[in-house]
Amino acid sequence: MTLEQDTVQDYLDRVRQAWDAGDAARYAAEFADDASYVIFLGDALLGRAAIEQTHHEVFTRWQRGTRMVVEPIDVRILDPDTAVVTTIGGIGTTDPIDFDKFQTYTLRRSSGRWQCVAFHNTEMSTRAKHTYATR
């Protein structure tokens, strides 16, 4: 019996669905126990527990009711169990949600399922927003 392999898109869909649900535990579960997570404001969260704790506040205070868009623009499979994925993304409450951030996910696959070990999020420049606005 062959275990079906998780895809990068499956991973990104789970992250988006957890965000849209405002579920900090489900969101954090997509990150390794020892993951690093750099937010666009320049703060670093180290470990799944810190990611969950911070996102509980994000989902109940600052970004309550927001939805996420995320789209890969570059996927590099380094070996069968390691990928570096660059995405464009954004969060908001209106349709359409604008792409205004770049994210880099370093993913590791274990037992057929991707999990993020390092994440970095940064704001797009004005030039980049014009480039990706039509996606």
C-alpha cells in the first residue's frame, strides 16, 4: 500500500482554511514544534506554541473575521521531503482580497505530509503590488 503524498497546494489550502476559520490551534498545527515564524512587522516567533498563542490574539483581536488568499509563485522541491515555496498573499474582509505580502515557506515532509519549519512574511513594494495586482 502506498501512502498518498501531500502536495504543496494541500498544505497552503490547510493554512488558508485554518486562517479563515480563525482557529489558532489548527493554524499552528501546520508548523513544526520548533518552527521559526517571522511576521511582516519584524517580530520572530519561535516554536509552535508561540505561533499558536500569538495567532489566538491575531484571530480574536486584530484580524478577527479576516480571510486569507495565498498563491504560490515559485516552488522549489529540493529533495523528496524538502521544499521552499514563495507565495503572494493577503488578508482582508472584502472581495477580492488584495495581494500585498510575499511569504517564504520552508517545508519538510514527514509521513507524507508537509509541515512548515521556517516562515517569513514581508510587505510588497508598490512596484510588486502593481505586478501582482492582476492575479
